[in-house]
Amino acid sequence: MSAARDMLCDTARAVFAEAATAGIAPVEEAGFGLLLVPEENNGFGGDWGDVNAVLQIAGVIVPDLPVAELIAGEAFQPAATVSLMAGAMGRALSLSIDHVNTRQQFGRPLGKFQAVQQSLAAMACEVRAVEAAAAALASRLDAVGLDAAAADFEIAAAKLRANRAVGVVTAIAHQVHGAIGFTEEYDLHRVTVPLMRWRGAHGNDAFWAARLGRQVAGFGGRGLWEAMTARGA
Amino acid sequence: MQGFALYPFDPPGDIAALRTDLRDWLAANQPQSDVVARANCWASFDASFSRALGAAGYVGMTLPTQYGGSDRHPLERYVVIEELLAAGAPVGAHWIADRQTGPLILRYGSEEQRQRYLPGIAAGELYACIGLSEPGAGSDLAAVRTTARETAEGWRINGQKIWTTGAHFSHIMLALVRTEEGSERNAGLSQLLIDLDTPGITIRPIIDMAGHHDFNEVFFDDVLVPHGALVGERGQGWKQVTAELGLERSGPERYLSSHALLVALIDAAGPEPDPAITTLIGELTAEIWTLRQLSMSTAAKLAAGEDPMVEASVVKELGNAFEQDMPRRVQAIVTSGWDDENDLAKLLRALLIASPSFSLRGGTREVIRGIIARGLGLR
Ligand SMILES: Cc1cc2nc3c(=O)[nH]c(=O)nc-3n(C[C@H](O)[C@H](O)[C@H](O)COP(=O)(O)OP(=O)(O)OC[C@H]3O[C@@H](n4cnc5c(N)ncnc54)[C@H](O)[C@@H]3O)c2cc1C
């Protein structure tokens, strides 16, 4: 990551931490609404890679605030949601790891049980997949100059993949947490409930699967591979 | 997840031209084989194809020119591999030699071994097999018991390997053996490069449940190989094998080996499929697109000289799950008789039968998840 993006992320973490109690105002005041606005228009001049990084942090810290709407327009909300989801899933995973490393049953930490390890490994794979999808979508959007229509394939694929990860991630996170994860006082629901909501927002599984499937049927069998390689790397 | 940064896939050179050249070459040189040979295609053996591919410079690509390679960047090789797999090219003969034995010999082998073996590998003419598994050492690889004792004449090998893919057509085996008497677990192991025509070696076929002869049992009965057969350092076999497994787990073959089925599904469905099939195509596409990003990022990390053990395992786990899921989901939705002879039906049958092996070969699902769990700090 570039030094500029590192700094941006540090700022985002600090501002979102404040916003977690104070609401969206600190995010607006810090100028995150200008993230994508070009420098010549007195904006930050960021790219979608920056947006992805910031929204992942938002997904961790302030999943309930309308940060995505503040930063990007309507056409980019599905893409923005993938970034939020990647962040929230990462948070669900880190909460789960912390929990199983501390909670003891049968005389040892839960994380020492192979069944628990295997579940968390499966969950980690899903999280990693969504992170990769968000990153690839970001580089496509940047490559096409933030033209959502030119990234329709990637938006559909990434949102659908993220949607499908929600089931696995929320189920395993809650399972390994036991009852504590089902309480209002514990942090897990702060990310799992938004994940459940986002799964249906800006296009549910059926919507994106149909949309992507129609595109691919149009490419033909061999055409799918050619299209994928022509669209990046 | 700490240390799980995504690496940008940024190969040098003109990648678009590389793809075009290879696609043209394949159009002119790929045998019009049975559609089933295009599925699970890194198990499809075709010696003349491998030789032609080698002559065209697409095998041993990353090996230095002095050993017959073409000194290309690992990510250029990656691009070539994914094109070959997506086209269902029969790469099985030279596959293991190109993917892991060649790079391992370059990294750990002696100068003599490099000169002796690498040019044949790069030519697509010298094939290798992996001698890790034994009857008592599957998931528990550190339980390897095959012994090699150093004598005045060389190494004397006794024991047995099993599930050795391609041993019956390979020229060499890279074997993990116990060189230190009385040693246990992962200490005292070394790697030996064994010419398979050495006296005392018996190779017996094991027929798989599809009726194919891909893997074998290999018996070593007082087999004598020269001192120079030792690869790398004596006693460092475990470390070397672990590095080798990194090469084995993250490549595009973990999600592209049954690509032929997806192609056939899309082609059979036509440009305006019914809604259920459209949905399935969309779902499978989202998966394959994501897997490709993960695999490319892991390849980039590997190319940067880092050890992406955990990332490689993520690719293998998700890729295996995808490839096992795909035939099941296609079967659940497409009307097709078990014995039908159209392409889709034939592919479906072949992949349903082959798919249980995907999460066994190269490390089982449980072992792979264990590696990921260690990466998460749970072990
Ligand atoms: C098509 C194919 C090709 C192969 N090619 C080669 C080759 O070329 N060279 C080679 O050396 N090997 C090869 N193998 C062997 C492969 O690496 C082994 O099958 C694999 O390592 C598993 O070993 P096993 O079959 O002895 O099963 P086992 O080790 O007996 O395992 C059986 C099951 O128990 C699970 N299990 C075992 N131990 C544990 C544990 N501690 N915790 C939880 N679960 C556990 C395993 O995950 C697995 O699901 C090949 C296998 C196949 C199927």
C-alpha cells in the first residue's frame, strides 16, 4: 500500500472511531465526502482503491453509518457494499479468533479443538475470497476510470460472491461464539446484522446471478475465459 | 488477518501478446481429443503434445536458458499455465516435472543434477513423479519410513511409496526418504532424485474408480543410487518438501482443471438459457472469477520470493470445493442421463467420478484447513 493510502487509513480509523459514538458528522467534517472528487475541484482526488480501503475500515468500525452513500454515487453502491462486507467479515473473523483463543471449555481454549479450527479455516477462506473480490473490483474500476457500466461484470461477480459468503461467515462466527455472540452487549452483531442486511441490498444473490449469468451466456463457453482475461491481467 | 495482503499481479512483458501467441499455437497444435480428456486435463497424458509444447518454449519457462529454459518471469509462466488449462490441453505428461521437480532441482540441486535433468524437463521430454506418500504416511507425512542408507557405493534404498501419480511413465522420482537411522518425525529426512530404471524398483499400477491407471505403488528393494542422487542438504528434506508443496497448491490448476465442464454447460445452454441455468452460470462465474484473483495474488506473492503457505492453502481449499461443487450442481439442474453420449453428459459423468480426489491429492481438506488454522494463530 502507498504511504498516502496508509495515511488515509489512519485518518479513517481515527475519524470512524469518533463517529462510532458521535454519528456521521465527524466523517462529513473530515471531508470523506470529497474522497473521489478530483484535486482540481478541491477534492481528495482518490481512486477506488482508496475507497475500498476506507470502506473496509468503515465495515469494521461503523457498519451502520451511511459512509458509502457519502463517498460514492448510486451507480457505485453495489461496489461500495462489497468493500463494506469485506471489512465486516474481517471483523467477524478477528472477533471469532480472539474469542476462541480466550474462552476455555473442557480445560483448554476452544481454538485448540480441531473442529473449531476447521470451522474458522473455512470462514477465513470466505473472508479472503471477498477481500480478493473487493480488491479486483477496485482495480477494474480504476482501470476503466470509475465507469460503473464498464465494470458491470466485475461488480456482479464481486457482489454475488460477497453475498454468498455471508451465510458461511455469519453462521460460523455465531457458532464459535456460543451464546455470548447472540447478546446485545457483545460486538459481534454489530457486523453480522449489517452483513445480513447487505446481502439483500443493492441486488440479492438471485438478482446478480441472473445478471451475470445472462452476460456469460452471451459470451459463450470459450468466450467467458476470453472475456475474463481481456478485462484484466 | 495479519500478513494476508493482496499482491498485485503484475507480470512484465506483453501479456496480451503472450496469450494471443499461445492461443494461436494451441489452435494449430492441440490434438482434437475426446472432450473428457479436456476435463481434469492435468491428468491427460500426451507425449507428443508435451514435446511440441516444450519445443515452442512453453515448458520450463522459468528455468535459465543455460539449462534449456527460457528465463521467463514466473507470472508469464502463470499466464501460460492458465491458458493451457482453460483450453483443456493435455499437459499431464510433463506437468509435475514442469511445476515442481524442475524448480526444486534448480533451487536445491547440484550443478550436475541441473545439467543432467533440467534440459529434458524444459524440452517437455523428461517426466517426474512425487514420492511422498507411503502406506503408513498419508496425511501424516512425517511418518515416512522408506530408508536410504549411505554406503561406499552410494545410497541404498528400501521401502515403498504409494499413490505415485505417473510413476509408470516417469523417468525420475523425487522421493522423501529417511536417511538418518533411528530418526523420527520430520528430522532425518532427505530428498533423493531416483532414476526409475534403476534395478530393484518395481512399479505396480493402482486402477482408480474411474477405471484409469494414473497412480501406482512403487517398491524399492535394495535399490542403489549414486551419492549424487541426494538433492539439497542431507537431513533437510522436510524443509525442501514444504517449499515444494507451496508450488503445488496455489496454481490455477486448483480451480481450472475442470473448466471444460463450465464451458460445456454454457455452450449447451445457449445464449438465452432458462432462468435456473442462467442463475447457476452466474454463480459459478462469480466463484471462478474470485478464485482467479486469489490464485493470481498468491502467484504474485510467490514470485516476489515470499512463502505464501497459507494463501496457497486458501486457494486449494476454495478451488477444490468449487470443482467438487460444480458437477454436483450441474447434475442437479441439467436433464441428462448417466450414459448419454453428448459432451455435457460425458464430462459430467467423468468429473463426478473424479471429483472426490480433488480434496485428497496435494493435501487433504482437513490438513489444508489445519495449515490455515495455524496461519490464524490457532495452533
Ligand atoms: C489422485 C491422487 C493423486 C495422488 N498423487 C500422489 C503423488 O503423486 N505422490 C504422492 O506422494 N501422493 C499422492 N497422492 C496421495 C495423497 O497425497 C494422499 O492421499 C493424502 O495425503 C492423504 O493420505 P491418505 O490417502 O493416506 O489418507 P489418510 O491420511 O488416511 O486420511 C484419511 C482421511 O482422514 C483425514 N485425516 C487424517 N489425519 C487427520 C487428522 N490428524 N485430523 C483430521 N483428519 C485427519 C484426512 O484428511 C482424510 O480425510 C495422491 C492422491 C490422489 C487421490
